[in-house]
Amino acid sequence: NEDLKLSLLISLVGGTLGGIGAAIMSNPADATISEMKKSKSDVGAWGAAQALLERGGLPLLFRGLGLRMFFYALIVSIQFLVYDYVRYTLNIGSDDLKMYLDVLGGALSETGGPA
């Protein structure tokens, strides 16, 4: 029972940090894409990013970041929690996962798949 609680806590913290990191990394690209869609001309990604920087500076690239961090952290944490809960419920340990990956890697190398 303690292992499950610790595993779920680690999943929750890891998902939260991963979601926040993903939001920070993807927000400027999302702002640029939104600017490209709003533009009346056929502006490219670099042109849209420059227009955003000229109009509002760096903070405009991160507009809406707080909400995006909350949403991403929530979604990724839930995914991690569900994965860990199912893995624990089905009694799948890390040794089982390692063996599966070893078998899969061997099968892919025999068939010419990615090594």
C-alpha cells in the first residue's frame, strides 16, 4: 500500500513538472501559430514571431501561460496516475517492463526494424 502511494505521488509530481515544462516550451510556438492564423497575409512562422515581438515584446509570446501550465500539468498528471494505477493493479513491475522492452528490441532487430 505504501509503494502504491509513493508511486502515485511520484507520478503526480512528475506529471505536474512535465506538464509545466511542456507548457513553457510550447507556448511561444502556439502564440506564433495563432498569430499566423489571425494574419490576413501569408506570413510565415518567423514573420509572425517577429510581429509578436515588435507589437508586445517577449511577454506576448507567453500570454496565457498560466492557464496552459495548469491545463497541461493536470492532463499529464492524470495520465501518469492512470498509468501507474493500472500497472500496479495488474501487478506489472519494472522487471516485467524491462523484459518486454528487451523482447521487443530483439524482435525489431531481427526484422530490420529500428534498433
